[in-house]
Amino acid sequence: MKALQNLIALFALAFLGLALAPQTVAEEQVSVRATLILGSNAGTGVDRSLAKYERNLTRVLRFDSFKQVGSGSARIAAPGSATIGLSNGHTVQVNLKDAGEGKLRISQKWSKSGRILVNTTTLTARNRPLVQVGPAEGDGKLILLLVAN
């Protein structure tokens, strides 16, 4: 009888230990690509590197020319953050959170040489381009395109 009581106590302690142990959840890695674009009406068309985004860019923006001027990428654990360098002092700080149902909440802080240009949060599906219009540059505007896979 004593052995049975010891065995029950041992199982109870093991179960309690498992119940109180911290739960570990594997962090999901998300690949984020940021592309800095100059949009203008220079009549030069769309860079080949931007061909797959041409429909999105021309639908959303009133420019006939789009030139890639910088890009970068990062793998980010969701939830998590990373800063992506683009070019000419431009960076974008990206914070990711899983929003459920296959969507991501992406906070982005686009800066140039430490000065914040755009600071926003968007709910989006994976592989859907996010387009942010930034400051004027020459005869056009700078555009930030983010894609999270």
C-alpha cells in the first residue's frame, strides 16, 4: 500500500512539474524585403527589378516611372524587430507581430540619417506588397515597398 501511495505522489509531482514548466513556442521566422523606389513622371518606365510590382505601383501612384534606388532584407522572428539599411542613409525599422488568420501586424519606422520620414502600422497578409509614399526627391517622390514572406 505504501508503494502505491509513493507511486501516486510521484506521478502527481511529475504532472505538477509539467503543468508549471514554462511553455516554449517556436518563433516563426518571417523574411522581410524592403525596396526604396523613386517614382516620377520622367517617362523612363519601370525598372526590370520592379516588374512584379508594376501593377501595384501604377495602380496606387500617379507616376509613369519607377526606379529602384536601394533595397535590403532581414529575417525576423515574429514577434520581433530588425532595422534594414536601404541606401543614402535610409533605413526602415520593422516590428512584426502575428495577427492570426495568416496576417501580420507590421510597424515600420522609415528614417533618413536619423530623421523619421514615415511611422505607421499596417495589418497585411503575407506576400502582399505594402507601399508607403515618402518625401519628395528631385522631380518625384521616394516610395518604400515592403513584402513579408
